[in-house]
Amino acid sequence: MIYQLGFDKETINVEIPENNVMDVLHPRNMVLPESEFQIIREALDNPIGTTSFKELFKPGEKIAIITSDITRPCPSWKILPSILSKLEASGIQKDDITVIFALGSHRIHSREEMEKLVGKKIFSNYKCLNHEKDQCKRLGYTSKGTPVDLNKKVIEADRRILVGNIEYHYFAGYSGGIKALFPGVSSFEAIQANHSMMTMDGAIAGNLVNNPVRDDLEEIAQFIDIDMLINVVLGPSKEILKAFAGHYILAHREGCRFLDSLYRIPVERAADIVLVSAGGFPKDINIYQAQKALDNAVQAVRKGGVIIWVASCREGYGSEVFQRWIEESTSPKDILRRVKDHFELGGHKAAAIMKAREKAHILFVSNLPPLYGETMFLNPFPSVEKALAEAFNICGKQSTILLMPFGGSTLPDLLSAK
């Protein structure tokens, strides 16, 4: 059988003996919308847990719209026009609206990238700014001691609108919701304090109950008002399937339930080999982002099995700190010990990869030179075919294979573990 995997902005084909394939984790059947813009408008017309736009937003108010950066698949250029139209109908002037990209700890966008994210018309007619980590003001501390540092322009605004997409997050449970605000427009110190909780119980993909990272994030709303959330759930081709607007928790949770109905896939037993693609661009733009697919794949592989991790990673490591941790390490155990003794944002990604490596052999297929994989204590391969041949050498010719062509989005739900 021939299977297709996303790889950068293209697809690659891989041939696998049909008898070995245990399952292919596709999202469940979904109804594709006739109009993505109509979906957005309907969500905004029927907000969950809040009043209408006209009641919330008044003429003369300064509005901050916080939306995703280039490492996220959120289609801001499809979502923002309906929001801006609603604001205009409420009497808000263009000069009173600022679009801020939630970079978190990621790199600054170029002008061309910002224009691509929001569309030429919006970029030409509205203030569009990169978040700057060093331009934050401290509002206090959460009960867990995380400093509440937020972008000054966001704080100074009269109203705040959060925009994003919902998918699984390997320690915050899900993306979306308040994550646009924090860590989206926060300081490096604050992000690091929150993310250090990723090693605690409950900080796993798909979990919102007693998840220390998520609980800490959502305390931020005690320090600043969030007036409107709009989150979308995307299909495999990045099309908008459904939108959720309203209260930053209530609307987000509705979105999470919808995501689960499509992307949380039962798996009867762990596979010998998991072949996982991050899903192509932008999910495999760099190793830092593509790691999320690896983390999902870990949920479905048996102890001592093999994960074939397919990700182009055109921008290399994607984080200077992550790269430093990798290049300074002497062994996988060194990294795991270091993250417990001295948590550092960026280094946590290195630790997550080493944790996956403890469970399974990881064969890394990318467009990067082999040295990248070797430095991460992984086995680099120039093609999926060669990696698959090695996987059979390790696990045997009769090995079961689970394919995850949308590894950054689908979450295996292992039934045998329950």
C-alpha cells in the first residue's frame, strides 16, 4: 500500500506491506463547511458565556487583538475580517485597533510574514505589531509563583480579543484559550516559570483536569480582563471546521470537546512501530515545533519499539536555547537530569525528546544534515524507506505498524492502558 505523509509544503509517498499496518490514525469523518467565513460570523453572532459584540465594545475604546504567530496554523487572515467588521459595527475606529502577534518566546516576524498572516488589506489598514518579550509589565504572581508579565500595549488597551486555534498540546493539554495571552504576550521569565511545571503529574496532552500548567495559565485572568475569545478547530488541510467565540474558558472547553470528537482516536494496543509525520508546514517548520508530533506518537508505541519521526525542519532547531542544550549535552540522561535541576525554557524540548527516546528507538527523517539527528542522540535517515527497513531490523518483519500522517493533530487514546 502507498501512504502519503506531509513533509514541509509537499507530500511524500511511502510503501508499506499491507499485512503490517495495524491502523492509520486519520481524523474522524468530518463535514467540510460551505463557507469558512460564515462559520466565523455565526460564532461571533452567538458567543458562549458572554454578551454580544455591541454590548461589549463601545466607540472610543482601544482594542487589542492578540493572534497567533507563524509557527501556528491559525488562519488569522480568515478570522480577523469578521472580527473587524463587528468592531466597526460597534463604532470602533481603525486607529483604535491594534493586532499583536503572540510570539511567546519565538522569533520576531518580518513585515512580509506579518502581512502573510493577516492579509495585505488588514496589514495595510491596521496597526500590526510583534510582541516583544522585554516590553512587559508585571501585574503580580499566580498562586504557584508565576510572575504575571504581560505586554504593555495589551495591558493599556480597554478591551482584549484572543484569537487562536485549538489542537493538542503536550503539557498544557490543549492549545487555544488563554494561551494567546499567556504565554503569547508574556516575558521569558514568566513563560519559563509556567512551563517548568511540565514535569508534574497531569501536565499531558488532552488533559484539562488538575493540569498544573493549564491551571496556572488560567489564573492570569484574575489580573486582567479578557473580553472575547475566538478559537477555531481546523481540518487536515487547515480549513476551518468550527469556530467558538465568547468566554475564554467556556468557549474554549466547547472547542476542546469538538476537537476530541474528531482527533482523539482510540487505539486497541501499542504498536511495534509508529510512523509519524508532524503534518507538514508549519507544524514541521523546525524541530522545536515538530516535537509535538513525536510526543503524540509516544502514546501509541510499545516499550522498546520504534518511532519513525518524519519532519522537514527547514529552520533547524528553532530555538537557540534548545540548540545549546542539545549541543552541550553529553548523554540523554544528562539532559533529563539537567531539566530537573535547572529548568530552562527551550531546554524543556530537549528533555521531552530524551524522555521519548527512553521508551522507543527514534529514527529521524528530515531535510537536515545527519549531524542534527546524531547530536540529539537519534538515528538520522535520508528517507522513510531506509528508516522503515531499519525499523524492521529492530522489531522484526512481522512488526505491527501504526501510521500517524497527522501526528501534530491526532492523539492516540490507548484502550489497553485503561
